[in-house]
Amino acid sequence: MCSIQSVLFVLFILQQQSSALVLKYFDIRGAAETSRILLTLAGEQFDDVRFKIDETTFKSTAFDTAKENGDLKANLNRAPVLVANDGTTIGQSRSIERYISKQFNLMGNSPEEEAVIDCIAEHCRDVKDAATRKGFSKFTRNKTEEEKAVARAEWFNDDLPTMLGKIEDYLKEIGSNSNGCSVGSSPSYADVVIWSLLRDCPSSDTKDMLKAVEDCQKLNSIADNIAAHPNVSSYIKKRPKTMF
């Protein structure tokens, strides 16, 4: 006959195995979408908690409630927040992404591979930050539409191809494989960030993005490899349609 302690231990193990990560963010792609894709790529079950946004006021009652309840303290009352299986709450989108990647074998097989993967991811962040500084998005308030159009053309015709070309050269330098992986022989955090930059951009930018990256064989191969992954492709087809 099993002891009470043995039964309790088994129940504890089953509870740990059945628990799911909880990712809390607004009902948009934004700063949490890379984490969603990483979890999807890994085949990991998670609760995708989305704070609905009023399309007129851009306010979210659910988000305000979460703040009042103390659910978002790990990110200083911002989102996203990830709740780990043991109840630990993690803030900051990049910290969440790295945690997920380390937990589910998406950060390479050595400290050196991890560092290179992180480096590639940060190169892609630099590209996104540069686009923001260029100031042509619909959220830019200190420019006329004509000025934004000029900035946008400069970005996609000159700045972006130059930055992507440098990343492409780096991938060649480190000997990225022809199998669609930037580091090693399996998908990584860096690959998902590349896919996000090149393939998950706003639909209004898709044509110009494809033109900007057309000469970057390795970058395109990596992005296409992530897009073709059955977990990711299934998620993309089913994910909620959001404002942005």
C-alpha cells in the first residue's frame, strides 16, 4: 500500500506538469508577440491572457484592473508579464523572451552559442529602434504626413537595406548554416526575432520590407524556416486579428 507521503508527492508532480505558463499583455501583437511565437515554436502550452483595448479611447479596463490587483508589479505596472510554473512573475519583454528561450532549448548548446544568438537578436532590435527614431509611423506626432512619407522612403530604400546587409554579412562571417538556422542546426531565439522583423511587420510595410531584404539570402532563409514550422504556421492562421 502506498504511503500518504507517496500519494501527495505524485499529486504534486502531476500538478506541476499540468500547470501552464501565463502570459499577460494587451490584445495586440506588440511587445509580447515574440514570446508567444517562442512558446508556440517550443510546443509549450500557455495561458494567453489578453487585455482588451477600446479602439476609440485606446484604454483597457482589464489592464487597469490588473494593475490595481498588483498583477503587473514585476513590470512596474506595465505589460507584458509572464507567470512561471512556480508562480514567479517576470517583467520586461526581453527578459521574458530570454527566459522562455533558455527554458525550452532555444538558446544554443553552449555559452558561446547563447551569446551569438543574443547578439543577433540585439542587432535586430537595433533595426527596430532605428525605424522608430526615423519617425514615420502613424504614432509620430511632430511631423507632417509629407515629412513622414520622405522619412519612410529613406528608411526602406536606403537605411534598412544597409542595416540588413550588415546583419547578413555577420551571419556569413559566423558560418550560419544553409538549413535556415542562424546558429547551430535547430531554430533559436535569434531566428524568431529575425522572422518577427522581416515577416511579422505591419501589412502596409510588407512589400517594402521584402524589397529591402531581397538580396539577403541567409536572412530570408531563416525567416522562411520559422514561418514554415508547423507550430508557428498553425498559430499564425488562428491568432486573433488585432489593431496592430
